[in-house]
Amino acid sequence: MNAQAIPHSRVGYIGGANVAGILGISPFRTPLDEYLLITGEREEVVTPEKAEFLEDRRDLEPWAAKKFTRKTGLAVVRANQRYDDAMIPWAKSEIDFEVEDGGNGETKTVHPNAVRDWGDPDAGEEPPLYVTAQAMWGLGVHPATHCYVQALVGFDDYRLYRIEAHEPTIREIRQRTAEFWRWHIEARRPPQPTNAADVLKLYEHDSGRAVEADADIRESLEALEAARQALKLHEARKDVHEYAIKAFMRDATTLLVDGKPALTWKARADGIRVFRIR
């Protein structure tokens, strides 16, 4: 199945899911991504895998609510409510769940490969910064003293955080989003690209024209060529060392150093041996 473009549900306003990207702290979207989505200049692309993920997350919501209540003794009184900000017409927030003690709540489904970014709540550690920013945005739009963030890593790893409202942080986030709205959304002025992918979003098609490099670009071109040559050299060295190790191991699965596993070379279900350093 191919990826499918669907209308973005946050066109025309800033919601909690946009905030981290606007602030430049999201691992998923850049300020330019948020600009394009909010203005409707680009539709969000949902792959079949992402669509299935979103559907699975919706199916998990009743279970997550029960899990939260068992963990805290607090009942969930509302779910999936979207609120308009009392002061800012373009600011909105969808609160995943609300608790009888007056707290907001966010539910996150975490891939096992990303769990390292989530601290241990029992040790007083916090969720990733981009999640905290979303929680603070919600506490500004729908005021509360705190926000619960529950992270679901499968069914076995459940992490619950409590984020206290911090007014200076909330004010800073609201100020920076207001600047983004005024300077970019209202003025229809895209933010500067922050990576190569952003450049492609702005310039999907080439014009056929030629452009003369300035001094800075010449320096970057030389550095790029040097880096490419260095990568080729490192790749060749890597291949030499990998061959030496494989030739030494032959049919062995694990290589030991001082009695401890250092790397494995084991077969997958399809019979292909995978070489992996621990």
C-alpha cells in the first residue's frame, strides 16, 4: 500500500502537537514542517503503518484509562476534549484525558527503540522535553495545576509522570508561539530551512538554472569532498577489520573478549548471518 495524503487536522491554529516543532525541539518535525501544516500548504502524509499505529492507539485508550486508575486510584472523567484558549483565538489544545483531581493528561505510545529517551519516573526523572512542552502548552490553554503523562511501552512497561504547571515556562512557550504565528503564519513567511529535507520541501523541483558558488559555499564544497573521501577510507578499513574477525570466527556465533561477549555473528530465521557489535 502507498502512503496517503490526508487533510491535516490542525490547519489554521496551533495545537499541542505543533508546539515542539515550532520550538525546534521535536525529533519528528521542524519549524518549517509546522508552518506548512498549519497554513495548509502541505498535507500530512499518513502511511499504512502510521494509520495502523494510530488506530491501535485509539483502541488502547480504554485500557490505558483503567491502567491509570489502578495506578493512582483516580478516575478519568473526560477524554479527547479539544479546548479553545481563553485569550488567543488561534491557540487550541486537545487533552487526551482529564482526571477527577483536576489534572490534565497525555497518553503516549512509545516504541521500544525509543524508550531510552524516557526517564524513570520512580527516580524522579522526566519524559522527553518535547513531551513536556506539549504538556505545558495544554496547561496554558486548559489551565490546571498539573498534567499526567502516561507512556505505554507495550503492555509490560507502563510509566507515569506528573508534570507541575510552571508559569514562567508556559509564558515563554506562549510568547514564542505568538511570535511564530505573527512572523510566519500571518505573514505567510516560511521559517528558514534547518536541514536538507527542509530545503527539498521548499524546492521540490529544479529550475534548470546555474548558480555561481560564493566563498562560503566553495569552502563547504571542499569540506564535503574531503568528508566523502574520508568516509570511503574508513569504510575500506572497516571492511578489512570485519573480514579478519569473520575469518577468525568461522562458524562461531559469539566473539569473547576476556570471557565477555564482544560481538555476535548469528543466523536470522531466513538463514542470513548478522554481524553485530554489542
